[in-house]
Amino acid sequence: MTTPHFSGVAVTVDVVVLTIRDDELQVLLVERGIEPFRGMLALPGGFILPDEDAEPAARRELVEETALDGEGLYLEQLRTFATPHRDPRGRVITVAYLAIAPDLPVPAGGTDAHAARWQPVSSLLSGAVALAFDHLEIVEHAVDRARSKLEYTTLATAFCPAVFTMTELRRVYEVVWGVSIDARNFHRKVTNADDFLEPTGERRVLETGRPAALYRRGAARSLFPPMLRAAFPPVPAADPRS
């Protein structure tokens, strides 16, 4: 029996932070200040310290590279990316995380990140903006995870502030899924879902129309019945001639 050869392996964390800004799904990126891929955009992340677990490392890297407080974010482990040669420095395995929060501030670069900024996800998925390493693949997995979890869980509320209107929640689904949703149909589905939302009993005065009822996230984490994307038509692409 041949004894396997173990070579040096480094482990990193990378964090896909999604939020809705300017009515678009956006992701947090940093401009790399060091090689490899110096000057290119990448996900915030870095090497796990010898005495550190993966999730604390992810939150630490967010603070160090973007000055965003990772403690207030919804954070879940996405998956491990271990394709050989994904990093030109050697054998590097990364543990990727998905983070979601509303109303995040403009980030600031730090440590080995020259700058940090929000970038529309659409510009990455279309190929208009390139990312370092295999970070586009990681973003694609994160967006797919978020879209899928909106169907079966109450994750959509993580994109909302502590209290929100039904219209604000509906807009989360429309932006993340890229669909147009009938307001009455959406209201019926949401209010029929067990413990999805909790009415606050308060209302917000709007510029036009009647004051809107305010809600907060309910006790449920799973969504029953589910909110299936297939029930809503996609928004047609704009005609470039118009």
C-alpha cells in the first residue's frame, strides 16, 4: 500500500457580502493591494490564523479589509473551494461564507486591500467586471444560494431593517430574483406563511397613498408554504434600441 504524500496546504476564508443598494443586488469587493492579482477586484478574505476557527476569521477579515463590523451580519458557511492551482501561490483551500445585511455603509480599504467598494452583482455575472482567483465562481454560488433560500426560508428579511413595509420586503424578492411580483399576490402568500412576519401595529407615513403597515421578522426560519420563483415571471430584458 502506497503511503500518500502530504504537502503544505494553506487555508483561507472568503466572504460574499450581499446587500441591496440603489435598488440593485450588490456585493462587497476589495481592490487587492498586493500580489498576486494586485490591483484587481476580489472578495474580502485572507488566511486563517493558526489558533483561529473559520467563522471568526471571516468576521475578522471583514473588519480588517473593509472596516465593516462582521458581528451584525447574517453569516453562513457557503462551501469549500479546493480546486488545485486556484491560487498561484500554492495549494490554498478556501472556506467561503455568505453574509447578508441591510443598509450597509460605504466600506473602507485596509491591511492588504487598497480600497473597498460595492459592486452590482449583475456586472460580475455578465462578465463586464473581472475578479481575481476563482472569486467569480464563489459569487455565483453565493447568489444561487441566496436565491434558493428565499424560496424555502425567511432569509429575505435579512435584507431588510428591523422594521419594514410589505413593499420593501417584496422588493427584496424582485431584486434578488430579477422578477416582477404582483403586490396583492405577494401579500397573500406572505401573510399565509406561518410565523413569517410579525405586525408591529405601527404604520409609516408615505409621500403618497395611505400609511404603510410595519412588520418585523417572525419566529419562523423555514417558509411554509414556500415562495417559489417559478410562480413569478422574470423581468424581460430592456431593448437596447429603446
